[in-house]
Amino acid sequence: MGTDYALLKRSTLKELLEARGAIASNKAKAVLITELMEGDRVAAAAAPRMEGQTHEFTAEFRARMALFPEPPSTEMVNRLFGDVQEYIMARGPPGNQQAGERA
């Protein structure tokens, strides 16, 4: 997801790590960031490559994240993630849209 974990608070990092099923108590912020980044690398390696959809998803997700005045809660990020996935799936492949049409 390309998240800059260094900008997040330690409590938010703990919530993110715990949401992934890891134990995050009493860990330094740098350790939390390292574990989250390692999890991102593992998830990215396991995920199938869909370059066009990945770029489209990332652009849409970042655009929606920019609307929040401050970093949202973990629950809100997860909900946003799901909403963007549904939106991308509902639109279908980028080649199916007519010229000049936007969803």
C-alpha cells in the first residue's frame, strides 16, 4: 500500500500490527514500522500482479485518503480499503469504458 508509517502515531502502528494478528505490546515505534513493512513485502509477494488495477486502486485510495483532515482510525482505513475495492470491481476493467466517460 505504500504507506509512510513514520508519519503515524505509535498507537496507530500498534493497532495496524494487531489487526494483522501480531503482538505489538511494548515494542518501539521503529520495530513496529519494521514489522509492518515486512508484512507489506510478504503480502505484495503473495498477491497476484495486476499492474493496471493496482495503479488504479492506489490512485483512488490515495485520493480518498487525502480527504481526511488527520490520519483516520484503523477501522476507517479498512472500510475505505474495502469501499475502493468494491468501486474498482464495479467499474470493471479500464478498457470497458467509452471514451470520455468517467464513473
